[in-house]
Amino acid sequence: MTTLRAGWIITQRDLAHWVRQPWGPIFGLMFSIMLLLVFGFLFGGAINVPGGGDYIAYLLPGMMALSMLFGVESTATAMGNDARKGITDRFRAMPIGSASVALGRVGADMTNSTVELLVMLVGGLAVGWRITGDATAAALAVLLLLLLRFSMLWIGIFIGLRFRGEGATSAVQVLVWPIGFLSTAIVSAETMPGWLGAIAAWNPLSATATAARELFGNPTGVTGGVLADHAVLLAVAWPVLLTAIFAPLSARAYRRLRA
Amino acid sequence: MDTLFAEGLRKRYGDLDALDGFDLHVPAGVIHGLLGPNGAGKTTAVKALTTLIDLDAGTARVAGFDVRGQARQVRASIGLVGQNPAVDEILGGRQNLVMFGRLYGLGKAAAQARADELLDLFELTGAAERAVSTYSGGMRRRLDIAAGLVLTPAVLFLDEPTTGLDPRARNEVWTSIRETAARGTTVLLTTQYLDEADQLASEISVMNHGRVIAEGSPEALKRRIGGDRVTVTLRGPLDEAARALGGVTDEETRSVTVEVTEGLAAIVRTLDALDAGIEDLQLRRPTLDEVFLTLTEKEPVT
């Protein structure tokens, strides 16, 4: 049994979950769309984009990046539940490669997030957002967003395996909000007090949001600083760095189940 | 050769010796009971034998394979049914079994055929497509055991399979376990329930503080703590009778229970001399409960 095949079978298990209980993912999508509408139309009129540009055009890529960040929560929850209920132990007592369980999670969550991203793209186009860059650049933007989700996956797997309990999931659910808002996902860092703006600019989420804006041909809200020059580079570097830290930590947490 | 073999297993968690020189020898094809109170180390022993944890010391072989060096072969030879039903609650029963079958390397068609076979065997065919979250406790357990049998493993590990089940569900699970053993699978069953071990197991290892403190058939274990018990129900003075016989009183049933050491006649004579008024007299073998309490009380509590 190859690790890949086992990983694919575990992925299919999660895909079957969505068929059985479609309301979870559907509510997740509705939540993203609700946030989009709240910020786009309720708050949007009061928000200025530094450097000019339409707020909806600015907001959409930020919302996409935000939903990639929020994915950490569903990954950690799914991983923690399996570990707590003994399903992970059942997998571990089977003759399958030790990476299969994580691979299954990766397959399922990346599929979920890809669908989510597509829905947001379509939804965004429906509310007046436009891609003005070329198609290759737009595809690269989508890839960068998925790369961010990929790095969040490893953080989620690590948290789920390491802290197993429901408390950890709640902590993640609360923490994603300040991390999400303390970025340029929704408002430009340049409208924030200097020190806060600096933190927001260095948030990995900001790199992805800004890079996606550049590549989609949307206003970036950035007129200077590191994000103005190196957004795409940072949008690659941050997720790669996070993955380089949390993939080994996840592997270690999985091995430590044996302790 | 023993199907399950463990010698000198040690596993330390902080200050606690979860396994402290655990030994086990189980031949093929039997149900072996691992009996002990909460915290005796039963689950740790199962986890060690199913390759889920690393051992600090000792040697263990399952179906002839070393749990350390040949973990993969061990995993291909066992089924594990843990303390909590480890089945996917969102999926249907059949979907669960097909998934586990495919993870064990069966092709799609073979996994489906095996799933149907097991559903039939465990009388779950009617609920096959329903989400497991709608199953009763007993059904869930049966599915859980079925999932451990997808491969027809050489050894099935059952860790407290009836904890939290009502008596009817418990009976259903017992039947499933007996049938599993009858088909040739060696079963290691951990339990805190003495009657469960008594009912199912041909051999029992009594465990406390991380090691086996007694071993044998239920009958042999009962013999081990001495002779038969006699319970006499009296009209006359209970305490006096108990003192004269060296027995234990039960006020509610107005009875005295005493071990038969010098024959029944001697007991009757003593009671007659006291004019105790024997209403009823029952002779019985000691229960496993008594064996268990006697054995674990002898153990120094550390």
C-alpha cells in the first residue's frame, strides 16, 4: 500500500463528509460571502484606499486571503477530533505509511479551499469586482492564495495533533480574528497608526493579499514600504517559511503520539 | 509458538510505571482476558502490542512479528478496537467498512464485498447506509469490531469493548466476540468486568500496577484463593455466629458467608451449638470478584 493511495482514500473520506453533511461547507461559504457583503457595502463606503481605487476591487483579494487563513481552524478541528476519538489511532494501527493521515488532510482541505476560492471569484465578479491583469498573473494569484492555505494546513495539523482537545480549537477560532484583521486584508496598513501598520505589513496574510491584488490588477492600497516592492516574493517566502517550520513540527507531533 | 508474546515490557509516563515488567503468553485461537482496575495498565499494554507506543524495555511479538522491528507486519496481522468506538460518525456503516478495507489494501470491489459480508455477520445490513451517528451504542460497537475484522486478522485487540453499554448491547457484543474467536482469530480482551472475563475468556491475566499478578483459567483462579464458600441464612444471632465461624455477615439477608476449610459438617455443628437456627444454606465456588479483590488487596499500594 503506497502512502499516496492511503492518503487519497482518507481524502475521499472527507469528501464523502461533504456529500453527507453539506451544510458545514455551505455555511462556511455563506459566511465568507456575508463578510464580503458587510465589508464591501456596509463599511466599504467609509473606507478609503490609499493610492486610490475602488474598495470592492481592493477588498476581494483580501477576503480570499482571509478565508485561506480561516482554513487553519477547520484543519485543526478535523485533526483534533480524529485524534481524540481514536480514529487516528485506528489509522496508526494499520499497515499504511505514517504520512498518509496528514496527506489525507492535505488533499481534503486543499480541495475544499479551492472550491471556496472559486466561489469567491464568481461571487466577486457578481458584485462588480474585476480582474484587470492578464490571465497568467491571475492564475498565479490563485496559486499564491492556495500556497497560503497550504502553509495554514500544517499549522492546523500541528495544533490538532499537539493539543487534541476542544480548547485548542476554540483558541484557534478566537485567534484567527485578530491575526486576520491585523493585516491589509480589509484595510490598508497605511491607514493604521504607524506601529500597528508596521505589524500589519509584516503579517504573512498581508503579503498574500497585496500580491494577489497586484496580480489581479486591483488597487493594492500600498504606496511605499516593503509590500510595495516585494509583495509577490513575500507571498512565496512567508508560506514556504511557515511550512518549513510547521510540517516538521507536525511530523514530530505525529511521532510523539507514540511517546 | 505464542501468538501473543510479551516479556518484561516497561513503559514509564512521568513518575508512573504504566507497564512495570509486563509478561503475556497467549496461544493461537483463544480469547484471553486482561483483567484489572482502572489505571492498572491494560490500555498501555494494548497500545504497546498494537505498535501505537514505544516501549522503554522488553520484547513483544504479535503473530510472530516483533512490535519494534516489524511494526508494519504486526499492523497487517491485527485488528484494534479501542476504548471509544473509532468509526466515522458522519459516514454510513458500509462506507466506514469500505474505507477501512481499502486502507488495508483491498481493491474497491473486494472492499465492498467484504463490507457487505461483515455487515451481514454483525447484523447491520439494515442500517448499512445510515450515518453512524444514528446508531445505538451496541450497533456502533459492533461496527467498530467489524472494522477491526476487515482483514480477518490473526489477533483482535478489544480494549474494554462493553464499557458504557446497556446489558442488551453488552450481550450482542459478547456474541460477536465469541463468533470472532470461533472463526479462528485470537482475541485479547481487556476488561474491568469480572463476569465479562469469566463469560468469554478461557485464560485470564489479572493485572495491577503495570504487571500481571495472577494468571490462569477462571476456574483455576477461583480455586487459587481457597475453597468453596458457604452462605447460611440464620434466624438466630448473626454476629455471634460470624465470630464463631470467622465469616462475614450481611445484615440485610441475615446471612453469614464463610470459607469451607474443615468440611460443611463442622460449620453446621458450630451453628447448632449456638442455636443459630439455619434457614437456608448455599454452597458455592468463590466468584471472580472475590478472586480479584483478594489478589489486588495483596498488592502493596505504591
